[in-house]
Amino acid sequence: MAMTDTEFHQLADDMFQAIENAIETAIDEQDADVDIDASGNVLQLEFVDGSKIVINKQEPLHEIWLATRFGGYHFGFVEGKWIDGRSGNEFMPFVQDSIQRQGGIKLSF
């Protein structure tokens, strides 16, 4: 059965909130320096070096797109997990690794 737009937004919003919460914890515990801008369908993280990670909801495709300084990735919801269509990577571990590589911040989910 296909996912509804409402289900898509709920799953994506929960994931965005988990990322924001983990970053807030990292800011407190690691004295991390990252700016969070959550606006509509976009969650943007800006690091001390000026680089950004942008995560956005692509509602028509029911995908989550992730842009890092290392490349762009598209994640679809497959069997209960957000999976990158090209690499097969799962979203949350991948975004956790990307934030550590790009911003030097270790997140715990």
C-alpha cells in the first residue's frame, strides 16, 4: 500500500526532530558550533567553517534529499527504513556520519 502524504510528513518530521534533538544535545555536551534552520520542508545545518548540510522533504516523490559537501543523496522509505536509492545506505546512520565528517560533531540517536 502506498504511503499517504500525511504519513510521509509525519515520518519525515519525526526524523527531522530526532536530528535537531541530537544536535542540541551535542551542542550542550561537546560545545559544538552548528546553526540549525528548520523552515517548512527544509532542515539546514551550518557548521563553523561555513559549510552546510541541507535535508529536505520531496513530497511528490515521498523522498528525503540530503545535500552534503560530499554529494547529494535521495532516500526513499523501504520496508520501514529510509534507504538511499544508489548506495543502499540507511538515512540516520548516514546523516550521523555526514555530520561527523563535515562538522566534527558526534551525534547519538
